[in-house]
Amino acid sequence: MEALIVFLLCLLLVIVLGIPIGFGIGLTAVAVMHTLGMTNFRIISRRLISGIDIYTLLAIPFFMLAGEIMNQSGIVKDLLKFSRAIVGKFTGGLAHVNILVSMLFAGLSGSSVADTSAIGSILIPMMDEEGYDTPFSTAITCSSALIGVIIPPSIPMIIIGGIAQISIIRLFLGGAIPGIIVGLALMLMAYIIARKRGYPVGSGVSFREFIEVFKKTFWALLLPLIILGGILSGIFTATEAGAVAAVYALLISYFLYGMKWNKYPEILSNAAVNTGIVMLVCGTAMALTWYLATAQVPQYLTHFITEFTESPIVFLLLLNLMLFIVGTVIDLTPALFLLVPILLPVSNQFGIDPVHFGVIMVANLSVGLITPPVGTVLYVGTSIGDISLERLVKALIPMYIIVFAVVLLITYVTPAVMWLPSILS
């Protein structure tokens, strides 16, 4: 109990002081270590190393590299043309294009921040020129970017699979339908708002123009199919799929998009920095969770919740409330490293499938990316849209309602998550 109190107080102090989360978690681990009287620093050193010595986590730098290459190569512009050819002719056409591009780019990058940066820098100015309100343009960009961490290949799903030993391909499949539901729900909302505010009807393209656009985007759209198809057929593992994605992205960026060699050092540098941040969080968080496990915090939490309720329905409601609160103050990646080892045993006690649990975790915590005070996507959006945080949050209110509704849907309508993974098994 004492270790849990120290953990919560130290974590709160880290957030208030604004200490970088990787270092903050490490300091919290040291504080918990001293509380338990385990002052041997060799133990924490070993835990830091073993925390990142997980084979499945090798996929993260490869997928980050693939996403960075795709982002720099100009693929987003072609995805934009392809999306405009499909949904651009409807009322509020560019809003629908924005959402569809996010869904397509999600299958290439696996990152919401990358989606917001790549898509927003192109589409927000375009939407402004066609008469859309800047807060709405930015809000639809930020909210649709959440699909990037739900639809496969998803870096957070890889993280959960690695630290909890859950099948990554089943997690990928579990996130596919929820990601599509989020996209379709946002499109419906965008259509209603566009009709109400009189936003323009987009222009369609001829069949010939569509074929020309499709020829260019075909090879990029093929990447998610290669990844999922290769894993399902047993040609390569989920970890090896990251390397395949990186090599494939390198080939099409050079031969199809003519990207110059002098761009690759910057791409490698960006991917290395982002990987380093994730791995630092991974190492410190896994050390902290080992000490919490030693203090039997998961067992204490399980006992406390089962004393409060024995209903899986009530537990899932409590889980979502807790995840939402945590997501507003801790970023998605460190929250996963901290909470999955603690909450998964509790979830198992209530008979929740680990894949269902993992998808709920990612979908719920992803909302934190667009909620203050630490929403990373939120701040990227304010920078690209050049608007205040208050105006953007106000414009996001309808999107919050949509995403929360989808989270509740996938929480209580289990087949929305488990149907595709059940086919695999």
C-alpha cells in the first residue's frame, strides 16, 4: 500500500513539475525502490535493460522509419488525390477527404502525431481557402488522426503485445473495425456540420482521372496488405513486418517518388530520436512496474476492485473512467507501459479477453492525445492551424462525443473488436 501511495505521489509531482516523462518515470522507480528497501542499484539497472530487451519491440524503430520515409516522400499528396476522387464530391468534401486520408495514412505510419503533421500541413490551408472555419479544419484533422493508433499497423498495439505477450496480429485485427467505425462516425458528423454551416460541396473526378490517381497510389496502399497478409500467411512475424515495411517504403520512395539520397540522413535521424524516446520510456516504465509487481500492487488492485464489484460491466466502466483520467495527464505510450502490467491481471480476473482489453486501452488512451493538458496531437494542431488552444478544444467538443461513443461501443459490443481475431483463431 505504501509503495502505491509513493508511486502516485511521485508521478503527480513529475507531471506538475513538467519533468520529461522518461526521466520522471525513472525517478519514480527509484523512489518506489527505496520505499521497498531494495536499494541495490544493480537490480534497477538490469530492469532498465531487460525492459527494452523484448524481441517484438524491434518492430517499433522499423515502423517509425517506414512512417518517416512515407511522410517525407510525398505519398500524402497522392493519398489526398485518391481520397478526393472517392469522397470529395460530397457536402463538406474536404472534411471527408481529411478523414479518409487519415485512415489510409494510418495503415502506413501507425502514429497519430505523424498523421497530424503530414496531413494537417497540407489540408488545413486548403480547407481554409475553400471557406471552412480554421478551428473546424484543425479539429477534424486532430480527431481523425487518432485512427492512426487504432488501425493496423499500430505502434501502441505492438507495445502492448510486447510487454503483455499478447498476439500482435490479433491486436492488429482487433483494432481494424473500431478504427473504421471512428472514421465513418466522424464523416457522418462532418456531413451534418457541413450542411448546417453551408460548407462547400466538393468536386468529383472522371473515371479516367481516378485510374491515373489510383495507379500512383496503388503501391503505397499495398503496404498494409503486404504487412497483414505476410503475418497471417506466416511468411514473416509481426516484428519482421516492421523491417519489411521499412525496406518497402525505401524502395517506393526512391524508385517511384524519386526521393533524393540527401534526405535519408534526416529521415534516419528523426526515426532514431523518436525510437530513443520510446525506448527510454519503455526501460524506465518496465523497471517501475517490476517494483510495483514486487509490492503486489496488481494483487491489491484486483482485491480492491473485486471487493467493490464482481460485474464485468461495472469493471469496464471503471476501467474506461480511469483510462480517460490518466490519458489527460500522461501521454499514450508511457501510460501503456505503466498500466498494462498492472491492469491486465485485473482484467483477466473479470474474464476480459486480453485482445479486447488491449484495444480498449489504446482507443481510450488515444483520446488523451487531443485533450489538454498534455495532448501531443492537440499542440501539433494548434501549431499547424495557428489557433489558440481554447478555440481548438471548443471545436473538438463534437469529436469528443463521437470518440467517447465509439469507445463505449467497442467496450460493450465485444464482436466489434473480437470478430476479426476470432477468424484467425
